[in-house]
Amino acid sequence: MKTVSLWRLEELTVRELARRVFVQIQQDEVFGRAAQLSYYFLFALFPLLLFLTALLGYFTRVGTKLRANVLDFLAAIAPPSAYELIYKTVDEISQSKSAGKISVGLLVTLWASSNGMTAIITSLNAVYNLDERRVWWKRRLVSIGLTIAFGVLILTALTLLLFGGEIGERLAASYGLGKVFTVTWRIVQWVVALGVVLLSFGLIYNLAPNLKERRWRWLTPGAALGVALWLAVSFVLRLYLGYFNSYSMTYGSLGAVIILMLWFYLTGASILIGGEVNSEIMKHQRGQAGRHQG
């Protein structure tokens, strides 16, 4: 069967789509489910930092530089107080390192992160109005597979953003390419990094819910909106906290945890709202197909 693009709205107007998505957000309790996701995201984050920090500790010089660059990039995205909490935790963890910590950290990271992905699967099933009929071990394998794929893609995007300039300069020097290539490369690296993030969201929307008929779609309206919402809320939250950082003054050290949870909450909401958009378009297309067949 031919795959129908979700960009083909046909008789469904953008205004009507927005109305349907708004109604479904209320019915599916999207923001309540986003709060659940923020809890799982929080407990998946620090085991991941434990593993990465322990691993980078073995690459003294390169590892220190890489860790600094990753933290600098995180500082540009995460809210300031949340970043301070993450940085402090990473610094404390990095005081001791061992091979055992790497192996245990990897297992804990995969398990904790896959719990977060399992929560996403459950939430997207609710968004798509689907029953989870996969056996528990298959669902867990899907969660772990998506976690690994998501991690690899995000690390690829980070590598492009953090080291793209150096990669371009080395390519230009090795093959005698001019400044035009270097300038073009700097633009392309951002486009490719954005494409990788979109692909990450696409993987979740294609594989996480228990869809009866899986038709791979590289870029969907839901993925585009989900990424746009995530970038927008991250920017707005940073801007707001830059002028009105009252959480830290009111709650002290707990303020950083609250802000981090809030960021995770908005991230989860962005993912689920993108899923709602795809779900409503798919419902409309199924209705249109049934009407034509009838």
C-alpha cells in the first residue's frame, strides 16, 4: 500500500487541525502525561552523566576538552539554574572513576533511559488511541533500541555542532578547498544537525506507538512542530529565567531541581503535542479513505 504523506491535509484546514489537536490535548491529558515523563527523564539523566563522565575520564586531555564543550553547549540550551545543577553533579561524579563504574553506568543508563522511553511509548499509545498489545519483553526491546538510536543521533548532532568547524577546516586543509567550502560547511553542519534531531523525533513517532500499519515517514508535521516547540520553550524559559529567576531565590538549592523538572516537563509536552498532530492527520486521512471506498 502506498504511503500517504502526512503533509497532505486535503480538506482539513490548519485551523480545524489546531482545534482538533487542542481538544485531544485535553481528552488525552497530555500535560499530566508530560509531568510523568519529566519524572522519568530526571532519573534517566544522571545515570547517563555518570557513564559519560566515567568514560571521558579515561581520555584525559581529549575527554576534558570534550566534556567542557558538551557542557558549554548544554549551557546554551538548558535554563541557567538547571545547568548549574547538572554541572555540579558532573563535577562531583568525575572525582572518582573506574572500569566498574563504566559497565554499571552503562547498564543503569540503558535501563533508566529505557524506562523513560517506555513512558513515552505508553503516552503516545494514549495519544494515538491505541492499545499496547506487544508482549513486555518486545516492548522493552523497542524501548532499549529507541534509547540507543536516540542517544547515537543526539550525540551525532552534538558532534556536528561542537566540532563541525574543526572538521570542516581539516577537510579544507587536506583537500585544498577554499574559504567558500568552509563557509558553506558551517551552514550545512547546522542544517544536518537539525535534520538529525528531526530524525530522532521521527523515530519515536514511527516506532514507539503500537501502530497496526507501520509506514516509515522521514519528516512529519508532528516531528517538525515537536522540534520547533522544544526549541521555542527552551529559548523562552532561558529568557524568562534570565530576567525573573525567582525559583532559586524562593526555594534555594531546590530551585535548580524545579527548573530542571520544568524543562523536562515542557520537553515531554512538546513530544506529545507533536504526536497529537500526527494522530489527528492520520485519523482524517483514514476517514477520507473510508469515504472514498464507500
